[in-house]
Amino acid sequence: MKIDSIGVHEKSAAEYDHQVREYKWFGHEVLFGMCFEYVRPGERLLDIGIGTGLSSSSFARSGLEVFGIDGSREMLNICKSKEIAKDLRLFDVSRAPLPYPERAFDHVISCGVFHFFGDLSAMFREVSRIIKRGGIFAFTIWAQPPQSEKAPSRGDDYSELQCEATSVFLHKREYIGALLQACGFGILKELGLLARSGRKGDAALFRVYVVQEIGI
């Protein structure tokens, strides 16, 4: 995650859960519902960019052991207060390698995080390193901006859009598919999800992916 996006989340941590409800963002609920058939109690799940724990709470209630990393200390403090995670670490997730050994987790999720990255190749390689064989990797990306915004082109893989105090990135479907294949993941489920932007009635398109580690 870029430094400026960490700063934005530090400042908004106390209001984050409320803001999610106000924006009617249900990505974390959709992601859990799409993963539910593949996960079992007692399995270890890493949440990359866990924030306040919204995406992990349903997995924790279903009996999984939740581990989380995030670049915002304030977000992690709120997550810790919810008592849903076995282990939380302050870590800038744009750095590699991630602070875990190979095959450490049964599953990995990341919701509402990857649109802060342009190039996702290093992140996906790291996930393929730390996830167990056959594990589920579920995540969201931003696919199209609101109609009121036009993202300038940057190469064939992603576009950058200035959003408030930070940059966000929109990733092409073809790029995600090729990257997943190169890292040894097969797509199980893919879903388009409309979400409100800061402008009333203006919606952006996100995609939710559930993929499985199948090896290269």
C-alpha cells in the first residue's frame, strides 16, 4: 500500500466502519459468501490489509484462525479490540517478502486493498509462496471508475486515478487472469460488484475473485 494511502487510513480509522455502511459497500460480505463452501473451522487464514477486521470477522465466526497484516496502526488497534484475530502485525503490505514462511496459510484474502497497487505481480507471487497447496485466495480489484471519472491510461495492464488524497488503480480483467495463471492459480469464481463512489448515485465496478492454488 502506498504511504499516502496508509496516512489516509490512519486518519479515518475511527470512522471507517461507519463510512463503509454509509457507502453501502458489501464487498467483504460478498467475498465471504463466495468463499464459504471452501473453508473449514480450524484452518489458518491471512487477511492482507486487514484494517478494522470487517472482511475477517465472518471467517472468525466460522471457526477459522485469522491472521492479519496492515500498514495502519490505528486500524489494527480497532481490529484488536474486536478480538477476532489470533495474530496481527503492523506491516506495509507493499513490501516484499511478506513476513511469513512458505505454505503458512490454508487461505488468503484481501478485500478493498489491491486498488492501491499498480503492479500486482510481486503481491501475487508472495501469496503463491505462503499459501498451502489447494488453498483459496480471494480478493477484490477495481475494474471501472464511476461514469463521472475518466482514468488516464497507463500501459495495457492498469490505469491510475487520483482519488482524494491518494492514487487508486483500475486493473484490466486480462491482466488479472494472466497474472493468476503465471502464479499458479485457477479461477473458481468471478463476480462484478457495483459500489457507490463519493458522488451520490455514481457507481464504480469492482470484481471479486475466488481462486485456488493449483501449482505451476
